[in-house]
Amino acid sequence: MDATIEADGLTKRYGRVTAVDRLSFTVAPGRVTGLVGPNGAGKSTTMRLLLGLDRPDAGAARVNGRPYRQLRSPLREVGALLHASATHRGRRARDHLLWMARSNDLPPRRVDEALELVGLSEVARRRSGGFSLGMRQRLGIAAALLGDPPVLIFDEPVNGLDPEGIRWIRGLLRSLAGEGRAVLVSSHLLRELEGTADHLLVIGRGRLLADTSVGELLRGRGPGAAGQDAAAPAGGSSSLEAAYLELTRDAVDYQAGDAGLDPEP
Amino acid sequence: MSAGWRGPRAGAVQALRAEWTKLRSVPASGWAAVATVGLTVLLSAFVCGSVSTRGGDPAHPGDEDVVMLSLSGVYLSQIAVVALAVTAVTSEYASGMIRVSFLANPRRRVVLAAKAAVVGAAVLAAGLVASLLSFSAGQPILAGNGFTAANGYPPTSLADPAALRAVAGSAVYLALLALLSVGAGAVLRHAAGAITTVLGLLFVPLVALSFLPERLWEPVQRFAPMTAGLAVQSTAGSLELIAGRSARPVGPWAGLGILAAWAAAALLLAFALVERRDA
């Protein structure tokens, strides 16, 4: 079975707010797929629905062809990073990974391998409460990689990382996809995914605005994308950002006055 | 890659091992165990040291329950047990780790049942140590305060079935209280609310006795979790005598059964909610 993530008409409402609205897409193996959209677009909700944490009001989500809740050994099939602080502050980094390994019968050596992989071997015996945000983010990534899964889902993985950390995670995402895994990464900043994502799912107000390759977005495919700069050599970041802003303009929750609408911060 | 019907899985045994690893890897668990044992022994010893046979009713020699007196520290240490068991669940909700737990094993009832089993077993063990030490420390203190055969108090030991029941039953009481607390924590998902709720269930009926009409005393004591559960500490002699005054209207095992029903109700509600709610 191919490593895939599928959303099929996924819908989630919170009271009268529709956070995710009939979302359908497939994340293919062997490439990095970016899930991008403004704050409040429904990225995190989408990921929780894919992972069986939230129940959809309509539609279905499947990982490797099955709903997450039916996976026999989930950590071997899907690795997920949702929230960097999702550890007990009093627990040592190694013990956090150890209880996870026990829950899926993973050999304890995987714990040490995962710590090594994210560069936390030195602090394995320190309590995670004393970790910086970047270190906690690395611990969360180690947790995702623990079961060596063919599918990876990362929610805003570069949050809180320093430039070196950002470079590291970009390389990691590329190499994971290079090994044939399906990698889904969310970000509210398209530029964070530039040069990392092969494919983009752009969402706004819970709806899918574009399901496109980075190149196609630059060439101006999709509704109302700004194609003017597309001819610029090597697709400069300003043109990609402009295309993205154009696409999501009507879908941002909070908009400053015109004076604040400078596309390039 | 994706597992077929064979091969490893995230099942109940794995969930138990994971929950045990979680419990033993935070310092709070050790402190809670120390607090449970320490508070039980200290308060029990204090109570034993502060009672005397003087001033008792001379018409009723031996009407103090010496076994119960030596286990009275449970009234205090149960608070530590409630705090430990509630936060074993609510700390996961507070940090967001509950999502990692449900990712590792999406069969949420299995995860919750494993947590309840591990916390309950740990509290049972700590409770046994606490009640054995309290009983052993309390009897000589009481003897020194005049609770001797000459005054109608023959020495008791664990060879006495009633004393053994009271000592072991105190540990079972704490373990059942831990299960009730795990259930309350999983239903309410916030430490302050869940601890307040459980302590309220324990102590409000006791306070209410002071203003409720006398005809309600018996049903309240029979069905309130603490007064019912701690009936297991009564030893046979005192049971008859106090039952004559209708102060202990439920038998020792029946009382534990009522506490067990409270714990089962809380856990069943938690099981029903945990699958339905978003994590």
C-alpha cells in the first residue's frame, strides 16, 4: 500500500463557525506537500481531523487507506508533530519517547536513534520543562520519527526554531520525502516552505483555494493568481508571495487597513 | 510500513506499560507516594497519641475502636491520593500531551482504562504500606496511653481478622478513591475542578450531617463515598456497639462496595465521553 493521506469532503464546525469546509485532497508519497493559509484558515483543525483527534461533521480522512483510529500500530504508520509543549515538564526527554515506544511495542533503541536524529542525545536525561522552544520542537519531531513511519504530518514545525534549526528542518523534510515518505507540513507563511515544498495545498476559511505545484502557482494557475511576475528568473520569493497573497486575500480573518497591506514585510 | 493482521500492535498490554512508564517518570508520583504514606502515619500517630482512656464512659469500657484510631490518618492522606490521581489525567490535557497519547493509541478507552489500572495499583501499594505502618505504630502508642487489657482493650494484631480487614481495606479504600479521581479527571479535564468535585463528594456529606434532620443521617452516611468506604475500618466490637447508636449504618464490605459504585459511575461516564469528545 502506498503511503498516502486522503481527505474526502472533510467538514468541521465549531458552533456556527465552519472551520473546515468540504476539504478534499490527497497527499502523495515521495514529496513534501505544504498546507498553507492565513491564521485561522483551518490548518491545525485539518491535521487533527486527519489524525482522528477531532471528529468530522461530514466527510472522512484516511491514512494509508484507513481511518486513523483503525490503525493497529499508529506510530509505525504515521508520525505527527502537533504542539511543541505537548510533554510533561517534569519528565525527562528520553522517558517521554520511552512511554511512546512502549505504547506501540517499539524497541527502546529507537528512542536513542530518534534522539540522535534530532540532536538531543546530550540532553536526553534532562527534564523537558527546562527546554527551549526549539529543543521542545526537536523533541516533538523525534516523537514523530520514533516509529520510522511512511507518513509524516508536521504542524508549523519551524515555529520557535533559530535559523540553524530552520535550515536543519528543511533538510530533514526533503530527505524524508526523498526516502519515499508522504510529508505534509503546515505553515501560515508560504516563504517558510519555499524551496522545501514540492506541492501546495492553499486553504482559506476552511476551503481549498489551490491544489497545485509550486511552479504552477508561480505561472499563475488558479483563481486570480497574480501572474505578472511569473516570468521573473527563478521565481523570486516576491512573486510566489504575491501569488499567495492574491489567492488568500478574501480569506483572511483579520485585515488591517489599506496602509497595512504591504505584501512584503 | 503498514501492519497487516499480524505483527505488533498498540494494544492493552502496551498501554499498561506506557502508562506505567509515564507514572514512574515524573517526580510528582514519588512525592505523592511519600505524602500518602507520610501523612497517613503521622496523623494516625498523632491521633493515637492524643486520645486516652480517661474521661471515657465508665459504663462502656473498651468502646473506642483502637484499630480505627490507628488508621485515622487516611482522612488526611486521601487528599494526596485525590490530587495524584486527578492530575495523572488532567496534566495531559493541560499540556496537550493527551493528543500524543491518543495518537500513540487511538483506542481511547484502552488508554484511559490502562491509566486507571496503573494509578489504582500504585495507590493500592502505597496505601498498604501506609496502613501497615500506621497500624504498627499506633498500637504501642495507644497501649502507652492506657488502652490495655486492664481497661478493656486486649492487644490486637493483624492475626485478628477484623484488624486485618481494616488495614487492607484502608488501602483498598484509597485505591477505589484513586479510580473515582481518575474518572472525575477524565470527565472534567481540569485539575482544580476535578479535585474540588471529588473532595466535595467526600466532605460535603460529612458537613451536611450537622444541619440535616436526624432521619437523613443514616442514608447520607450509607451512600456518601467517604463515610461508606471508611466503614471498612470499623472492627467487629465497635460495629455492634456503634451500630446500636446508628452511627455506622453500613457494613465494612458493603461500604467499600458503595465507594466502588461511585468509582465505576465516574469511570463509565469518562469512557462514554472520551470517545465522543474532540481531544
